[in-house]
Amino acid sequence: MTENDSRSTGAARALVEELLNDGDGVLRLAPAFVARDLVPPGRRLGLAEDAYDLGERGFVCERWLGSTTRADNRIGPPDEGLGHVVDRDGRARLTLRDAVRADPAAIMGAAYAASHPHGLGRLAKLLDYGARIPYHIHPPQRFAELVGRRSKDEAYHFPAGVESGPHPETFFGVHPWIVRERAYEVLLPYLVDWDSDLILRHARAYLQVPDDGFAVPSGVLHAPGTALTVELQEDSDVFAMFQALNAGRIISKELLFKDVRPQDRQAHGERFPLGFVEWELNGDPYFYENNHLPPHPVDPDGATDGGREWWIFYNTPKFSGKKLVVPPGRTYRCTERGVYSILVWSGTGRYCGHDVRGGDADRDELLVSYDVATAPHPVQNTGERDLVVFKFFGPDVNDAPVIPRTTAI
């Protein structure tokens, strides 16, 4: 490290300390809206109508939450997707990624930071699309690491009370016969010809039911529907597109090879990304039973004072998440096992002493540092309707529920 680097790191660490002290161990975050150029927007992120169209960059279709991951877009600003820490006056002071790098122990706790050198290790999003996202796959780790990246297991929750769009169903995996008969190359002509959306004939669609969700391991083909979606995933932006035609236009075939090394593309062509498919997971005849994520009560007896919590992201040690509901006039006291970030979905209140308001992008996002998270901290509903909060945790923080695996019914 050079002397200038050392000074810069020292200055960033001092700023993190200042912001944590000023926020009583909580960092307030500015919204990070992300453009995508493949699919039209659903226009449900609370922006002005003319704010969704960004010309050559595409449309604002996503909001990234508590993000230390940069969006891997073809064009766009260098900090696209990164969360920014703001002071009490709302001024952005530094990215959350830089804050975590500058003082991981202060934010994550010394022991957790030492055992998780990649940082927070998770990425939460709001997905807001006006058409189905094309059928695609996230390479498993053994392939992602070939291009210096990480795998991308992910999971979805569909919040209630939001218009679900024209296609509220998601295609997952492939029909079981393909795996049973080892007919893996049935998908190959669609990748070679690259001229239609008929590859979806080999997948099964599941409804996006409000207040429900799904897990999507790396290596599973999927085409998410148009319901507004809260997503939690590993902190990565890797994928390979398998569907050529979507929302009325042909997608660039380069996206099939986005995370493929040139030498692998040259040697194997379309067969190489086909190798990303984990066939047994995709053709599981009990895919629904083994990947369905209905809300799971944190306290099955419902005896928690002041509010109730449900697991909404679980079944993996890679990330976890909860939904908290605090009724009007009540105060709920949380004690968590590690650092986490929140999105206030609806209602108004005070979270660890910070004013919060659902639907206000300048007042709905916080990161709760380890020291505050692991001690009792209050969530107060000061409004006239339920205060609903989503909580996002990184790898190995919680012992979340595990779905009993179904192999026969």
C-alpha cells in the first residue's frame, strides 16, 4: 500500500467512524436505481414518469438495496448499483462498498469481518419489470470463478398489495423428462439459432403469489414474471441469457457468452454455457416443494411483544431475510445475530431512533451495524397503519429454516 493509499484509507475510516457515531451505530443509505436495457419497466418504483427512460442505458427497472455490488451493465456510471451512505443532511459521503472496505470490523463486527473477507456478501433488490425477464441462468461457482466472479444463488419474495403486471408467473428449470432421458441437447438448437422464445416450451411456469416466494440456486434456468419482486442474492451480477426473443425484440447473443472466457467460447461454442445447467436441480419433479418459500414465522407461537416477524428468505446459509410487521402505536425490540440492512416497505416510524417512512426513497433504507444489531434495539410505529420492514442478512449470520427435501409423494 502506498502512502497515498494509506492516507485515503485512513480518511475513509475516519469518515465511517464519524457517520456511525452520528447515527448511533446506524448508517442511512441513499437509493440506488439501476437501468437495464432488455425489458421495459413496470413503473412501480415511485419515480416520476419521465425518470424511467434513460435513453441508451435503457430503463430504470431495479432498485438495489444496501448494495456493495456494482451493476455489470454495458454502459452506465461507474457507481451504478452501489449504495451510498448519507449524513443527516442527506448528502452522500461515500459508497457503502468503500465504507465496508475502510472499516469492516466497525460495520460487520471483528470476528465476522475476519471470517468473511468479501464483505457483506449479499445483494438485495427490488425488481420492477413490465415484461417477463428472459430465460437465463447464473453459472455455478466452478464456472463463475473461471472469469474471476462469484456464483449467484438468489431468492424472491412477492410483496402483497402491488399490481402484478401482465405476466405474474415465472418459468423454472426444464421438464423432468429431459433429465430422465438425458436429452440435454434439446436446448442447444435454440442457443445456436438464436431467433425465438420457443425454448420456454421446455420449462414449467409457476404463479407469483403475493406474500410468497421461491429459491433459485445457481445453475437453475429461470424467466421471472412481472410481479414486483423483493430479491435477495449473493453479491454477484453474473448470468448467461438463453432466450433470444423477448418483449418483441431479439436480444444480443453476446449475452449468452457474457461470463464465458473467449477460449471456452472458441473451443465449445454454445455448448459451453449449456454446461452451466445443473440438470438434476432443473428437472426435479418436486421443484416447487423443494424451492417454494412461503413466509415462516420466526416465533411459531406468535408470542413476540410489539410485532411479528416471518422468515421470507431461508433454506441457505448464503443469505437470509425477514419481514417485520409492527402495528400502529406499538414498539418492537429486535436483537439480531449480526449486521443487516433494511427496506421500510410501508408505514412510518422510528428505527433505532431514525425516522423512517415506506415509499419515501430518502427515508426507507438503513444499515444496522453489528454492535447495534446484536443488542436490543427499538422499532416504533408512529403512524396509523402497519409498519412493514424487510430485513436482509449476509452469509452465515442466521440459522434460518431449511425446507425438508421432497423426493417422493
